Amino acid sequence: MSNYELSKIPYDWRIEAIAEEFTRYIGNRAFILVPQFPFMYIGVILDVVGSEIIMDVERTQIEQLENRIWQINIDTMQVFYIERGDGWPTIPEF
């Protein structure tokens, strides 16, 4: 699906589809990039509440922000990857 086609999907449907994807993989590790500081999260998906991903963050660029529970708004995510465990690549341990 092209970016143009994605832009035609109603906003609420996109948020709902991403929330459903994260809900399917609660307990798995995920990698998320956002445009604002701290820019990157790697950790375990704990829950999805509305448009918020609740994540036990193992790694960011700043050591002092690691090993904490973060709420990440789906609307702020630019890129994400969720480990699926069925032959898909895993996120490296740092």
C-alpha cells in the first residue's frame, strides 16, 4: 500500500489498526521510533490503552531513561517493529 493510499484511510481506523496489532503481541518485544526525545524505545509491550502503548522500556539512547514503564502515543510513532517469534527477525539485545 502506498503512502498516498494510507493517507486516504480515516485517522481513527489507522490508530485502531495499529492498536490491534500491538494488542495481538502483548508480551513481545518491540522497537519504536518517534520524532521527539528520546526518539527510540526497545522493550516489552505490556498493554494497550486507547491510543497509548504501555511498554517496559529496556533501551533508549539515554541510560537514565531505561528500565522504566513508558506510555507511547500511537500518533507519535513514525516506525515500529514487533517481534513475532515465528521465524521473523528478532530485535538485538544491547
